[in-house]
Amino acid sequence: MRIRWSFAAALLLAVVLLPGAASAADKKIVLIAGVPSHGPGEHEHRAGCLLLKSGLDQVPGVTSVVYSNGWPDSPDAFAGAAAIVVYSDGGGGHPLLQGDRLKTIGALMDQGVGLACVHYAVEPTKEKGETEFLEWIGGAFEINWSVNPHWNAEFKQFPKHPITRGVKPFTIRDEWYFNMRFRDGMKGVTPILTSVPPASTADRKDGPHEGNPAMREMVARGEPQHVAWASERPGGGRGFGFTGAHFHRNWGDDNFRKLTLNALLWVAKVEVPVDGVQSQVTPEQLKQNLDDKGGRKK
């Protein structure tokens, strides 16, 4: 039997067979990169999101898109999204807290869309967003309770979880937030990265981000602190909070990057490879897409 092919049909087949071509069945991950912030090499939201995208795009069945400078302008930005990732500044300037955006995100959460917040993006305000963040990702930075010192965190053991697949023990300096506010009883929350802060983290004076009596007592007791976590919501939605990534250079660490990429797949309900997401980042790639900050210092 002779089959006639139309030009349109042939073109469609060619697109489908193209390596890396997205399909309707792909899991879409939307990354929101916040506006430029801090000094060079710090809070490089856009460059960091683009590095994560380069890793995600190597995973079969996954497609990703990065929106720069905060909340997407496109009304269709979240259409078909399996997960949303926010890497931005937080507090009153958090891109999810402006206007009625919490309602927009809440509707997506009700549909089972995953949510991951990276670094400062784990901080809403206590008055607006904290209740939602506890529900959606399981934890949040709360001023006058949580703190943000720079320290060398050692990660020696990991829970058995898809996010930790292929991740080996590592030590890295970052602005690791701790004494986070979590759901009551850690219900539905799994600590992913846990470390013991050194005494130096309690040296700063009292302040909304700097220190308080409760955290000093925890540090004095040598109490382990959770600086990354996974959560599950009733109805099947997933969340991930990651307090690191103040320094852009840390994306060059294979374990730091792998754990984050694994987490983004997990919140999107994509099966994490048995050895985790394989990716490479060169020193040259770390210099690409950096924000023009005019040599400003933090």
C-alpha cells in the first residue's frame, strides 16, 4: 500500500525526531530569576537559573524555561508547568508577595504543581506569605528567629530520598540560613541537608537576620540544623527549600549542583536517575550571564 506524506506531516515528524525537541508529554519546569542584587558573584539569580536549566535540559522528558528579573510578563508563563522554581531576593520584595500573586501560585499549588525556593527566596514575611510557604514548601525563614551567617557546612550523611541520589559527602562555605520555621511536628517534611553550625555563627549582635537568644542556645548545644528540606502536601504537591546559593561559585560544586537538580526533578514529579542528574559546569561557564553590578560590593 502506498502512503502519501504531506509536507506538514513530514515536517512534524522531523521536529519530533529532533534531539532534545520538547513534546507535549514533557514535564515543564519554570524558573523565576529575581532582579540583580548584592555584589558581583552573589545572588546571581539569572546566571544561576540558566546553569540549572542547562542541567535540567539534559534530562529526557524535561523542558525548562527561565524568566529573568522577577515575575514573568507572559500571562501563559505557568501554563502546563509541573514545577516552579524561585531564585530571588525575599522579604517584602519577594516576587511572589506582590499584589495578588500568592493567589495565583496558590491555585497552581491546588493543582499539584511543585514549588522550590532557593536561598533568599525561602523568606516571605511573617505577615504575608509565611502561612502559605509552610503549606507549600514546608518551611520558611522568619525574621527575628532564623539567621543568615556565612559558614562552612559539612554534610556527611543524607537521608534515603530521591533528592540525595548520587550525592556524596561535601563541605562548602555559603550563607546557610538556619533555625528555620517549619510545619508543626515537621509533618510531611524531610530534612535533606543537615549540619552543625560552628560557634562563630553566634558571634553577631541581635538583629532580624543576625542573631537572637534562641539561636545562640541552639549553637551552644551543638544542635544540628536543617538547611535544605523536601515536603509533600495533601493532594500530592511537592516542595523544596534550599537556603544555600548566596555565592554563585558554589554551582561549580558537583554535589551542591546535583542535589539541587535532583530536587527540581522531584518537585516536578520526574523520576530522579539512580545516580542523580549528571551535569558539568566549567569555570568559564560560571563567568557567563552574570549581572552587570558595576563592581558593587555587598
